[in-house]
Amino acid sequence: MKLFTQTVGHDAPLTCYVQEPSAELATAATRPAVLVLPGGGYFMTSDREAEPVALAYLAAGFNAFVLRYAVGAESPFEKSFDDAKAALAWIRANAADLHIDPTKVAAVGFSAGGHLASSLATAAEDKPDALVAGYPVTLEEFGPPVGKELIDVPSHVSAATPPTFLFSTSDDTVVPIRNSIAFLAALAEHEVPFESHIYLLGPHGLSLSTNATANGRAEMAEASVRPWLADSVRFLQTVFGDFSVDGEAETYQTLVNRRRLGVDMPLGRLMADERAADVVRRHAPELAAAVGADAFAGVVSIRQAVSYQPGAMSDEALAALDAELTALR
Amino acid sequence: MKLFTQTVGHDAPLTCYVQEPSAELATAATRPAVLVLPGGGYFMTSDREAEPVALAYLAAGFNAFVLRYAVGAESPFEKSFDDAKAALAWIRANAADLHIDPTKVAAVGFSAGGHLASSLATAAEDKPDALVAGYPVTLEEFGPPVGKELIDVPSHVSAATPPTFLFSTSDDTVVPIRNSIAFLAALAEHEVPFESHIYLLGPHGLSLSTNATANGRAEMAEASVRPWLADSVRFLQTVFGDFSVDGEAETYQTLVNRRRLGVDMPLGRLMADERAADVVRRHAPELAAAVGADAFAGVVSIRQAVSYQPGAMSDEALAALDAELTALR
Amino acid sequence: MKLFTQTVGHDAPLTCYVQEPSAELATAATRPAVLVLPGGGYFMTSDREAEPVALAYLAAGFNAFVLRYAVGAESPFEKSFDDAKAALAWIRANAADLHIDPTKVAAVGFSAGGHLASSLATAAEDKPDALVAGYPVTLEEFGPPVGKELIDVPSHVSAATPPTFLFSTSDDTVVPIRNSIAFLAALAEHEVPFESHIYLLGPHGLSLSTNATANGRAEMAEASVRPWLADSVRFLQTVFGDFSVDGEAETYQTLVNRRRLGVDMPLGRLMADERAADVVRRHAPELAAAVGADAFAGVVSIRQAVSYQPGAMSDEALAALDAELTALR
Amino acid sequence: MKLFTQTVGHDAPLTCYVQEPSAELATAATRPAVLVLPGGGYFMTSDREAEPVALAYLAAGFNAFVLRYAVGAESPFEKSFDDAKAALAWIRANAADLHIDPTKVAAVGFSAGGHLASSLATAAEDKPDALVAGYPVTLEEFGPPVGKELIDVPSHVSAATPPTFLFSTSDDTVVPIRNSIAFLAALAEHEVPFESHIYLLGPHGLSLSTNATANGRAEMAEASVRPWLADSVRFLQTVFGDFSVDGEAETYQTLVNRRRLGVDMPLGRLMADERAADVVRRHAPELAAAVGADAFAGVVSIRQAVSYQPGAMSDEALAALDAELTALR
């Protein structure tokens, strides 16, 4: 992993957590990304919704970017918005170096950061490819109390708004739940695909809702809310597609076949049966020879060995070999 | 987070992922730690069991350290073992700088790395405080095929072995399940507290068993095995203790009380009731005054406001105020 | 369990699944209940949302009642509504015989049955104590297509509406998601505590969303939706309270203490230590004697044995005994 | 559901919970089954491990049978064993009437009932098709304390032993964990596919480990153990196969396609586009006509409508229609 900070927009620091390619993780050489926008009422950006969130998505296979956008009494909303737009643009422009797919960048924001992420997803020209909003502010009515003029998110929703995941708690006393409801209503009206989890219990500002992010307050570690993270990952994997896999998963039948003469039995075990060994030597002399030479050649089945070397044996040849071996059972 | 590499033992690189303290995460200023030992048959250390595993534990609140211990045909087991011991010693010696608790360091190893972690937990003088072993080699019979003389882990188990979490799959063809069983039998005999999950399906080397770590092979993303990670985190939190929290979680009664006159109603709402406002002004003039002055003073209840300022109001005074308010219902 | 059918309202059959008390399940002698209202567009009541749902809640500790309310072209909504009211009334009136708590009866309905359950929770005089609504119809606009005059649920929501759990899927083509949104908006406006899960994928009519209820259609077994059931159980347990438990759960410290001389060590083991045995004989001669006489007396600790016989030993006496035993370590 | 009691063996009552076929649950007309054997040290059969367990498997789609086998000081093990064998035989002999598959009958036992279930799976001539053993007694050493001569389960394991799921807790003071370990060792030696979860915390006799089955003792509701039930269901579904489903699950692409002219757009919506309506009328006049006539004909796509009526339109015709419609986008 590379960890560094890039300045974007109005000198806003963007902390970049970049998992780098490995030959052993070839299908994950290019990753989806999350741009994390912590909350804090536009007067701060909370550490509780910054690195812990980035790490959660990193662990799920994403590369992550945390933006400390402009905040404070002197800073108008537009400045924060500029920073967020600049961060998204910079991430996409540097996709190759950041080992990410520029068409799979989600904005993930909480509270005021949820407002900023939602603004990016609705009112910006260049939008993220998905939105994850945690207990977001979405209504312009929140502006005056914090001394800002805020975008009214619901009225900017359109068919161009990306797929959205929203979670919040029903009795949030800081950002009333009508902020969530109005946003969902607008998404529904414009037929934007969305997912939403509004939990019964829990105060505003839960972040991951674990002891690690609760900063000592039991109410901030409400267990019933914790699934939001895994649900949001599954949501993003559904929208973006997960890392590709090929071949077949094991089934119970795999275990059954492994215990019977055939191309699914581990080779070492197959060669221990004299008649089967003869058949293998005849059909696949190189595989047969490998078992003696290499301690681990014997643990894979013929089917597996062949799958690792495309072209080594045709499907027909494999079937014929299997037929001959199963006849010995 | 700080990310850097420290050399330990025989020039073995130890990659250090260190979450740093924040005033907003004060109860997590000192973290438990994992020393990750990737597998690879003592001839390599696999990327699939290195950083992805570190990130998974980081996301769960740990600091993480990945050791690339000595491997290869020329490298005897003792050299790898030295590296692992040196890594553990270095981590503990630098606990303060690494923001970790030196009494809460778990060794987490996979396959051959699981053997190394298990050796550290049984045969080393200074042992880790807990062990997480994924599909580990534990029997010395595995030595000759890889050209090494390996410690037989089960015969080194004693009452001094730390609490152990082990997972594997029942039909592993590379490291036979007897490696797990013999280890568990020894743990049971010596009354070492342990937890073990042996899954039905899945080949050797699953790592996190997700698409992200499967490197394109469907069988390496066996969904039924994925819970091991969260289970191991819960195991370590049980043994080490989780980050502390105080106060009370919300309950359904919290929501009910918030809707009724009393010290649990948000202050802004309480002040909107004329009779209640009079009572509050009399008992807690400063809180009453704050509501007008600060847009967010009104969202917390008197009970919450008091809990944030220990000493602001005695339990008796709070009860008296509550009685007077509830009498107005 | 008793399984029988009771006729209520306009000859509507109410199938009753009643778990009966057992001395071994004393704290569950009185259970919460669910009144299940299957969907089917008010022209049928679907088996897919009947018994499988009842069994799911039974397994979670509830008693369950499935109502086949009046349906069909000739049957006006009021007739269905009468049946539902009558079922709820009958259940509460017979609470003692049904081994349920008449203040903990939830209505659980799906689709049109969700409309009926929601009507019961908003427009009936006697309301259920909680509502679980699956992909419910809530808008009167649904009436004309099915040839009925339906209650508009959102406009009947009030502060008297019980806590509500709602789940649906965002792109339901049969009952548009605005039915859910409008209901949630009304709940929020009237400050009714609620929980809501709107999933991204899945068609109308998912029931439990398992293969068992999918009737062969893969889209009806959408895995991401399955958590609704456990979430609804947790919601109801939060609102109603779960079955009570006393005493302490095990912790890691329990295991540690069990291995050391003291009142937490199993008695049989304690008595095997000669000095400890002397102490026990002196302080608790009856417990000491029991170990020889009964094969299983030795497996519990003194603390456990005492907890089973309130009054057998004072807290002070237990502490004194523990002090004497731990001094021998 | 039918609920009745059948006498088997030495007058042992077998309570039968039989979900009956429904046209709406056609793929579940024949179900897998569980034979539940409650524990109780062979001196009782505990209610805590009887009906609650049956209900849990019923909810998961199984039919369930609870056997109150012979117990008590006067009753030799062989009598209990006879009862269990008779129950299994009776269930299979009456498979058609019980709506179960006689090749998918699992024995599920706890503690002493786990011993009985394990005996059935190892030492009986007719074995169950899978075994689920909860904190089982498996060693003959348990016999003398309960005054019986018990089968030593591990020594009866053979290749004929069915796939086995075992769970227990590592520090069980009543049935030491060596009972589990010895059984697993034998399964591994004989290459019986198995799954095993041994949890760190929790006393003997946890049943479902919920408040509902805890009978008021907090330690009997250890949350970390609860996943055993769902894991055992997944294990049995893996071994037996789950209920079949056909067709395709929804994907994010389904949602995208539903919003664009083509055969995946809901028909009502398609017909609202004049040009598309012309195309549909030309290719599929009957579907076009249905939209006006039936309020719900418009909610399904052409692809769905066709899938419900095999033969209504060839794949080629569907593709041609789709091409013509997508050309209009």
C-alpha cells in the first residue's frame, strides 16, 4: 500500500490509501474507489468518520481517499463543494497511478459530509458513480443554523443521480429523519435505484457504530446499526461488479468425487491405485511423472492440474480419461 | 496512520500499519496488535495473506504488522523462527511509539505462516498474547516434503500456550486436517482456552475467502468460510477486552422518554413548553440560556447535557428536576 | 405446541400455533405474538406468506396466528378489515389460554396483507402493539385497480400508531416504492418510532426470500433481502423486551478463574486439591459432601452451586471463602 | 402443517411436525427432515432441546420429528438406541405421507441426545443421511457416571458415517471437550466430510443459545454461539441440496434495463411510448392487448411474461423484438 497526501481544490488535503497490484492478486490490480467525506457540521471534519471508514472499505477491496474539505465559519459551502469536486476529478484523472477504475468511484459521506457527498451526486456536473450517505443532511433548512447557504439536495435529484445507499436512525435529534425521507422520496420519484436502512435506535454520528469509533460512549456503539457497512459494500459490489472469479466453487459433490477414482481424485492418491496409475500414465504421462518428482504435485486432481494449464488436455480427452478411471471403481 | 517498514531479525522486513491517536478517538489511543505471518510453504510469503489480512484487522481497530520472514530452500526453519521472535520482541519494545498495548499482541498466521505463528505460541520463550491460526501446518511430518526440520507444534503445547483461534477446511488436500485436529487435541489436553471453526468446503489457502483475495479462482472465494475473520476479531476482543465504553446505549424506552416532558426530552423541545421552560430556567438557568444562543444546544436532553459535564448537577438534583417535569405531563 | 383453527369475524379461519409452557422454559411461559396477514391483492391469501412466516416467528420465540381474511371480487375492504380486527381482539381476549402477553401482539402483513396490517395499526380503534409491514400497499390509489375502496394508510398515521418495521425493494414494479416512502414520511411526521429496510434488488412478493419460499423462481430468493426477518425479530424484541435472563454471561475471565483455586473452580477439581478441600469442607460441608455422592456435583463451581440455591451462602461468606482459597494459589 | 404424535420403538412418542404441500410452494412439496434427539444425561429428554429446535429447522424448510426416547435409571442404552432406530425407520417408511425425502433425513442431537444421534450415525446398520451433534457425549467413559454402558462413538466411525456437523464449547465442564475432539479425529481418519464449530465461551447445554431457550440464565444465551443453527442449516443444504430455483436473479443490470426501451421494460411503461407500443402490437398483439384489460399485466416485462408461458415466443423472436425496441432508444 502507498499512503500519501495530495492537495486538491482550495488546498484541501486528500489522504490517499492505495493498495498496489500484486501478481498474486491479479484480478484486483484495478480497484473500485471511495472518496470519504467526514462530517462535522461544516465546522470541522471528524476523525471518527475519516480513517476508520477508509480502512473499512480498504479491507473490503477498495482504494480509499479521505478529503479534509474546507470548513469553518468563514468558509462558504461553495468552497467545500469545490474541494469535493476537485478531489473527485483528481482521483479520476490519476486513476491509472492510483490503481483504480475511474468509472467506479463512490462518494461516501456522513452528516454534513453526507450533504456534501449528496450534493456531488446531484448538483455537480461530474458525479460520482455511486453514493453512500450516512445520516446525511439533505435539506437547505440546515444551512441557517450553521450559517451557510446549503444546496437543497432533494430538489437536485434527477435521473442522472447515481445509485444511492443511505442509512440513518429514525430518532436522530441532530439531523431529523425528514432529511433522509425527503431524499428517498426524490430518488423514488426520479427512479434512481437506491437502498436504504433506517434503524430504530442510535443517536446522530454513529460512524461504524463500533467500540473502536464510539470514543467511549456506549450509545455510539449501537450493535443493530453495524451491518450498514457490509450492506454498503454489497451494494457497491452489486452496482460496480465484484472482482471476477472463474471456474467452479467446491460443492459437496466435489468432496464425494475426491474420494472415488476419477479425474477429481487428488493425483497422489490416484497414483497409489495401481490400475488407475496405469491409466494416468497412458493418458497423461507428464502429470504421472510429476507426482514422484514434486511433493505437492499429488494434492491436486487431474481436473485441477489441467485447469491451471489451458490447452494441456481437451475437454474430450479429460472426459475419456475420467470414463476410464471411473470404470475401475 | 503511519505506514513504514522496519527490519527485524535476519533482515526481515516488517511492514507496520500504525493508526495514530486522535482526541476524537481517545479510548482507542492504545490498540491491540496483530503480527501477520503469511503462508507459502516456507518458500515464499504470499501477498494474498499479507496486506489484505492486515487491512481486515486494522478496520477492526487493531494496529497491524506484516512480517516477511526468511524463506527458501537455503533458509532453515530456525531462521524464520528467529525473525518471528524478533518481530514480536520489536513490536513489544516499541509499544508506546506504535500506540499498541504490549500485552495484547496476537500472532496471526496462515498455512506455513500458521506453523510459524503456532511455533511462536508454543515453543518460543516469549509468546504472543493470543494466536490466530488459519489452515496451519502443525505436524513435523510436513518438514521433509519442504526440505526443513519443523517444530512439531502439538507436542510443544503447554498451559503457557495463549488462547488460540483456529480455522481450516475439513478436506484440505494440501495440509491435511489432522494438522488441525492434533493441535486442538493438545490444546484441550493442556486446558488452553480455544475456539475452532473447521468448515466443510473450501481448498487450502483461502485467506479472507473473498473475491478480492481469490485471485480469480471461484473456489477461493467460498462464502461459508468468510465469517472466520469476524469470529476471530470477536475472539480477540473477548480475550483482550474491547475498547471501553461508558454510559447507556439507547433503548426503546429512550425513544419513549424523548417524547414526554422530563430530563430525557431534547432541551429545545422542552423549552417550547412554557411550563416546562419555567421549571428548567429555575433548576438549570445555564442550560435554558444555551438553547437560545446555540443552534444545537436544543438537540440534547438535560440528562445528556449533564453527562457531558460531570459535576454540573448532582444525581439528586437531576431526579428532582425530572420529578417536577414529569408532573407536568 | 398446540395447532388449531379458530373462526373469527366473517367466518375467517385463524390458524393458531401455540407453544405451551414448560417448567424448563419458565421464562418463556408467556410469549409475544404475531398476527400474520398474508398478501394476495385482496383476491387471495398466499400460502407463501402464511405458514412459512408463522414458523419463522415461532422459531424466534413468538406464538403465531395466521389469518385467512375475507378476499375476492365480492368482498369489500371493510369485510377484510373486520376480520383483522376480530382476530386481534380474539387473540387478546384469549391471551391466557394462548400463553401470550396481550400487550405484545404485532401485526405482520405483506403486500395487500401489509395494507391490512397497516390499516389495523393506523385506522382501527384497537391497534396492534407493533407493526411489521413487508412491501406493503399503503396508498388508496391501489384500490381502483383491484376494485376496492382502500384506506389511505399515510393519512391515518398518528401518534397512536405503534412502532413500525417496514421492508420493501426499491424497484418493486407491482407496488411502487412510493407506497413505502409515503408511509415512512407520515411516521416521521408523527414521530412514530420506526425501522425501515429498502433493498436495492428483488421483485414484489419475496416473503422470506429463501429457496424454500421462492417456489422455484431464482429472483424470489434474493439473498440480500433475507436479513429482514432477523432484523424484524430484533426490532420486536427491542420494542417488547426479550425473555428475561439473570446472572452473568461467561467471559474470558470465567475461563481463567476456572483454572485457579477459588470459588469459580469446578468443585470436583477444587476437592482434588487437598488444601482447598479442607477449606471447602470447613466452609461448605454440604457442597463438599455432594461431590463424592453425585457424579455431576463436581462440574459446577461453588459460585454456581450457591446461585442455584438462593440463601445458601451470603455474599460475605462467599467472598471470605474465595479469599481463603485464592490465598492457596 | 400437521402436528401429531406417533409411537415408535418401546412406546417412545415421536412428535411429528409436517409441513404439507401447497401449489404455491410446489418446489418444497417434498422436504428434507430432521430427527431431533434432546439431551438430558439419559435420565430425561429436555424440553429446551426439543420443540424449539424442531421449530428452528421447520422455519428453515425442513419437516421435523422430536423423539422422546427411553431414559431413566432402569433403561439401558440399548433401549434408547432401539427407539432412535425405530424412529428413523418409521420416518423413512412413511416418507410419502410425511412429505419428506427418505434420503435426506438428518439426526440432530444434543449432549446425551448427541451421543444417541452419533451412535445412530456410526453404529446402526441404517444410518441417517447426515448428523448434527451439539456438545455431544461420544466417549464410553461417560457411561459409568450415568450408570449405563454406552457406545464409544469414535471407535465406530467408518467411511459409512454420514457427513457430520458438530458444535460445542471449549470449556464445557459437564461433557469435556475431548468428547468432540476424539470424534473429529475419527471422522478425519476415516475421511468423513465434516464441519465443526467449537466456541470459546458458553456452558454445557446451550440449545439455541437464545433468551427464549435460556430459561432465565444469562450464560445460556451466549450470543457468539448462536450462529451454529444457521451454519448447520447451510451445512445440510450443502449436503442435501437446497430447494431448486430456476431463471435468473435480479442484478443491477436488470434495474438499468427496466428503465430503457426493450423487452425488460415493464409492459405498461413500454406501451406508454407510442413507437414502442406499435412494435409490441406488431410482435405480440396478445400481450399488448392485455395491458389495457388487466391492471397488473403492465407491471411485468415481455421477457417475464414470456417466461411464464413457455412456448409463447421463441428465443429468436424475443431477440428480434428486443432489437427493434432498443433501436428506438
